[in-house]
Amino acid sequence: MKTVLITIAFLFSFHLAIGQMVYDTKSFGNCEAIEANVSPQKFSLYIAEKELREGHGGKYELSGGDVTVADNVNRPKNLVFLMEVSFKNGLKFPIEEKDSVYINLSNLKKGYDDDMNMRKQIESKDFKRIENEKQDLETKKKSVQDQVKELTKKFQEGKISPDEFGKKIKELSDPLLKQVENSYSGNVAFIEPEEKTTYSIDFVDTYEQIEGRAFSGILHIKRFNKNEFVASFKGVQMVECLEKRAATSREEEKKCKENRSNLMKEFYVLREGDVKGNINVKLKKFNDYR
């Protein structure tokens, strides 16, 4: 009996290893949609138990179900996993185990960090000084333009020579150009965000009516070709309520927004914490846009 149990456990673990999709402790059943798309700079992966995208020929849609209305009470419950990876130096495809890829930056965290950095840069600038300089330059610019009009009129009437006209125009414009070059506002510069390789991971669970977004962690892409995708993820996610859940009652709406995020201070979440994922799937659809 003991030998039989060990054998069953081994077979079950082997089955999980070669053909399962597990994320945030949820095991996906038989998936209608397992689709990958590749382009020169990035790839995307879409996995769903039920194919509920409009026009993709899912069983529910083909049976007459309405997939265009998100809160349709008849829509089947679903688990959906979406991943997109953008490569700074371009996608090298296929990815084999000998050159598997580790990515440690999420697009969500990079975007948040970039926004915070830009906010600090903006706050460090003296905008009152910039506005005062702008008004001063506008006044001087109008004065120069008026004088140029007078000089142009004299030149057209033959009252000044071409050489004298050019000399006086230069005398008027040079100080203004020099002031612009040496002004505070003319030397204000913002450091643009650096391009980096990033991943984004979204997990939608309509059984619980929640959406989890990976904020940080390491994505390990072990193998990826036109037939299969094998990867693992370990990190931290932010979990929010879908609108349908928040709309069920005032108590549920309050619960969905009662926790301030520790990761993105300006936001409220249902919860946030550790998350793991193991993806080992055979692709049902592969689109190559390279």
C-alpha cells in the first residue's frame, strides 16, 4: 500500500511538472487559451481557463454567450494570467535552458520609480524664477521686435545701408540671445528614465473577483519556443478588487479600499504580499511578428 501511495504521489508531481500552470496558489485547469506573441523587442503570454476574449472563438462565445459585457452574470468563472516582457536590447528567440533568462524588474515598479524621480526633479526646480524670467524675456522680445520693425522700415526707405541694417539687428538680438543662453530656465534639464528590461504580470481571478499585479521579484524564463513556455516567478504582488466585487455592497467596497499600499503609498489595496508562480505549458497558439 505504501509503495502504491508513493507511486501515485510521484506520478501526480510529474504531471504538475510537465503540464501545469500554478500562480498565487491557484492551479489552472484545462485552459482554452494558451497564446504567445513575439516581436523584435518583446513577447507576451496569455493563459486562461476560459477563452472569453471577443472574436477568439471560445466555447462560451460560440454557444451564444455574451463576452462583451464584463459584468454578465452568466459569464463562467475564470482564471487568467497575462505576462509581457520588454527587452532593452531586443528579444533573442528562442530561449533555451542553456541560456535561460532572469529578469528582476517589473514594469509596474519601474514606472512608479520613474514617476517619483520625475516628481522630485520637478519639485527641485524654482518655477517662480522661471516665470519671472519668462515675463522679462517676453517684455524685452517685444521691445526688440518693435525696434526691428523701425529699422526695417528705414532700410526699405533707403535711409540706412544694408551693412548698417545688419549691424543694428545684431546689436539688438545678441543681448537677448545671450540672456536666454545664460538664464536659469534655459539651463533647466530633466533626466529622462533609462530604458531597461522589464516584465509585467497580471493575474485575474473571477472566482474571488480580484486582480493581482506583480510589483517586484524575479522572473526566470527557463525555456521558450514556438511550442512551449516554461518559467517561474517569485516576488511580491498588489491585489485589488475587481469592480464587480466592490459593487456588491458598501461593506465590500470599504474592505477593498481599507489598506494603504506599502509599495505605492498613494494607492489603496485589498492586500499585498508574497506570490509564486510556475508555468509549464504547451502553446495552443503562437504568433510571430518579428
